[in-house]
Amino acid sequence: MTDHAPPGLSLGPGPEFDLIREMLARWGHRAVGVGDDAAVLDVPRGDKLVVSVDAAIDGRHFKRDWLGAREIGYRSVTAALSDLAAMAAHPLGILVALELPEARRAALADLADGIADAVDAVATRILGGNITASDRLGLTTTVLGSAFAPLTRSGLEPGHSIYVTGRFGGPGAAVGAWTSGRMPTPEQRERFARPVARIRESLWLADHGATAAIDVSDGLAADLEHLARASAVGIDADLSLLPLTPGVIDHIAAAASGEEYELVIGSRVSMDTREFERRFGIPLTEIGHATSRDGAVQFRRGHERVAKPEGYDHFSR
Amino acid sequence: MTDHAPPGLSLGPGPEFDLIREMLARWGHRAVGVGDDAAVLDVPRGDKLVVSVDAAIDGRHFKRDWLGAREIGYRSVTAALSDLAAMAAHPLGILVALELPEARRAALADLADGIADAVDAVATRILGGNITASDRLGLTTTVLGSAFAPLTRSGLEPGHSIYVTGRFGGPGAAVGAWTSGRMPTPEQRERFARPVARIRESLWLADHGATAAIDVSDGLAADLEHLARASAVGIDADLSLLPLTPGVIDHIAAAASGEEYELVIGSRVSMDTREFERRFGIPLTEIGHATSRDGAVQFRRGHERVAKPEGYDHFSR
């Protein structure tokens, strides 16, 4: 780090200074701190600190011909911020470590703008970063938040209702289209390229009786299993109740679609789904309930039992 | 993140689970948290949160034939922790994002042990992480600390004394030897492979009158300039006073040697250097003082004025 750098933006001498200056010019007031070896910030008194790190790598988490640089910046940071939503934490800020190939030098401004978009979407700040020359584009994002009573995966009790935010299937359908040489519909592409970290929704849900949460990154079916296992309960879920992204018709495929970044929550009380939809413009839908301790996750489509929806995977594996 | 994972260790389904299990087995009690989407921790009431991120990439920050995997893990995390030392912050924990090539799969245990060594050296914890398949080995480390009154680069006033911890020149001499096809001496190699994050030293110095600090990553001469500029003062430094790593004879080269991770501090009072050396086993040496506001950094060797020592650079640039 040098005194040219924003808080925590560490970098040796060399032409990379120009890269930092370019990003700082884009970020403006969003980059805050004292320009020192590390950034210094306050955690609200009585709150816990909530932290997580997430990487998005070209060729593994996205492909260049699918997304523009601004979308890549936005999506990478949003995916990391989604972990704060899963904990019902208020964002305190992010740190971004960027690996930038020389050949993609011209994409820096758009990447910086996309990072700024993600930060603006949840009204947070950039507390530091790092740039390294690389053979491929990559963003590693650390997210910091605070919460008085974080939601966890282990807070689900038998009898609790299971709700999901939003509509499912878009990202899976988009990746499916691209990998088959087709173009996804605009709605499906948008759900892949511009997911939303459900921070405001999560804070509202935690205030209205939610006791457990997880964000959907591996696919709803897989993440329901994670939730059940962490809480040592079973779950009975009717996938036919799942709201679908326009153009998606298969509820089973939608339950296998990953990187949705919607929330699954458990609640001991009935939620006012109409008020939620009015407030946030997306549905909140009860899809099932938790069953006895150490039960399994039972997937249904109406009255029909179905096998666990599988199939979503990182495209590059 | 899944429920198999430790706090914040996020990973999709697949064989990478085995990688996580292997690291967790190595880390044991050092990996702490609730195994959720993010780790949850306390910041001491009244303290500021101090955060920074740093990346170490194969071929750029180290070479495989110079260091073993355990040293790579240790050195990468220690370099990041050094930013907490520069702020006189107590470590709260680290998050590690690892990029691991398939061909280096067998190095994982040693990398994990090296990360554990670095964490043990400053008595902190692993709060989360991420693993991604990659073409080259890389570690991005986020460090979290807390401090009631962090030291900064801007706390230097005219008349303050400038001290340095430790002995200089080892890492530069080691890199110089390797890049010339020679072997460094054991002491020089050790200083490159096993730097120390001067956390305990920094806390003691802050308690005994230090008001400004920076860690030496770009070379002492460059980092003195950073300190002077951030504080808007000048500095007069006599490089002949600099203690040298055994085998290093050139004070000018030692002042250009980077990645020392020793501390430069400014103090309004005279330090008890004998007590410091007794306590920490390394020298604390006064090498100059701060001069008038907006002065330049003047380098001397005894009474002889010398040009700014330059030459250290990442070997790969």
C-alpha cells in the first residue's frame, strides 16, 4: 500500500498506480478510509461482526462472451454480498482483490463501475483492495457486515414455515441456453447477469419472525438440504409452489438452478407475504415446512413425491 | 458455503469438499465460527475495526523453486498480517481465498500448515475462506484486527524520532542471489521465506510513545517517503545506522530491499531500545528524525548525502 492508494488498496510501485487512480476516479466517495496500510471503521456497539470471502474467476464462474465487464464486476460483488443477506447483516463495506490480465486492461473502467453498482445497490462502501497482474480475470471479494442477532442455517425448528424470496430458474435457464449455443431470454439473462443481494429483504424478514436463512447458490434443492442438516430437522417442500422466472416452465429444473441469490428462510410465524411483495416488488412464497429432528428433505410437486432435483453445476467443471 | 464447510469457507459441490476437509483437519481449533454463510465475531467494545487484503501469486510474489509450499502459505499470510502491525492492531482473524492448480493438489497439506504457522505466530484464527481451481497458485488473504487508537502513516510531526525494528537487506539479497543463479545464505533465505509480522512489537511501541508507523514492503527508502508524504513532513535518515542481516554489507542496498515486513515508526519520545531488544530479541534502532512540514526525505550515509536507494522491485516485473 502506498499513500496514493485508497484505504487498504495495496500495490507496489509501477504502472499499476494508474490502474488504482482509474478505479478511484470511478469510485469517488464510495472508497473511504484513511489511505493507510489498512482501513479503519466502526462496528455499531453491541453488534457482532459478520465476514465472508468469495471468488469469481473467468472461465469458472462466468464467461466473457456471456457478460460485459460491468456485469462481471457487479455480479461478483453481489454474489459475495448475498452471504451478508443470508445472515441478516447490515453491510459495513467490501474489499476487492482484482486479478487483471494485461489484455483486459481496457475493461478496468467498466469493472470498477460494476463494483460501484453493486456497492450502491446495498448502500455500502469500498474499504480496500489489491490489484495483481494475471493470466485471467478474477475478483475476490471480502464482505463485512454487522448484526445484533444474525440469522443462521441452524435456527430452523420442526413446524417452522419455509419461505423463499423471488422467482426461480432464470440463471439455470440462461446457462443452459448459452451452453447449448442458444441465447437466453432477456429475463433469464438478467437474472444471471444482475442478481440482487437481498439485504433489505433479509433485514425485514429477520424483524418479522425469521429465525433461519440461507442464500441459494447451489440450487434451492441443495440449499434446502444444507439448511435441514445444519438445523438437524427435516423439510417437506412442494416445488410446484415455486414462482418461476418468465420463460421457465419446469419447477424441478428451477429447484436445481444455482446462483439465484434468493433467500430461503424459516419462520416460526406466518409472514405477511402481501406486505413483503408491496414493499420489495418480489414475491415471498411459503413452499413447505420443517419436520421432525433429523428427518430428510422431502421434495413434492403437488401431491407427487419427486427425487431431489439435481443437475446445476458450475458450467466449467 | 455449505454446512460441511468451516466458517465462511464457501465452495460448490464437487471434489473440492475433500480439499476443505483436508485443510480443516490441519487447522483444527484454529478454524472457528458457526459454519454458516459468513463467520460471526466480536469486536472489543470501543475498538475500531482494522481491515486489509493482500494477494500473493506464484511467479509474481514468489517462485516455486525458491520456496516450499509450507513457506508459501506462511509467507503470504504473514505479509497480509504485517498491515495490522503497521496499524498497531490486535488480530481478530483472517480469511484465505486459495487458487489451487490441479497439478499442485499434493501441496495442499503443506500450504494449510504454513497458513496455520502464520496464524499461530500471532495467536489468531481462520474465520473463512474459499478454494477455486486455477492455472497457478495464489493466496488472497484478508486480515481483520481491532485497535483503540490505530497508528497511521500520517502521525509523524517535525522533531519526532524515526526508529526501525530488526535488520535489513536479507530479502533483497536472497532475491538477488536467486535471480543471479546463486544460492542465498541461510540467514538471507530465512528473511525472505519466513518474515515476521511485528504485531507484538507494534503494540509495545504504540504503548511507549509511537505516533506513526508503516511496514516495509516497498523498501525502507520508498516507505520512508510514503510516511513523510502522508504526514506532510520531511525526514532526515542516516542509512549507515541501519542494522544489516548477516552477510549483507551494503547499507544502500539494504534500504532498497523490499518485503522486509519490519516496522518504521515515528515517536515523540526517546524509546528504550535496550528494553525492546531484551523483550523481542531484535534491535530497535533510531535512524533519523522528521523535519519541517513538506520537506523532502534526505538520505545520508554518515555525513555523506546519498541519492534515494532504489532498485528493489518484484522480480517478475
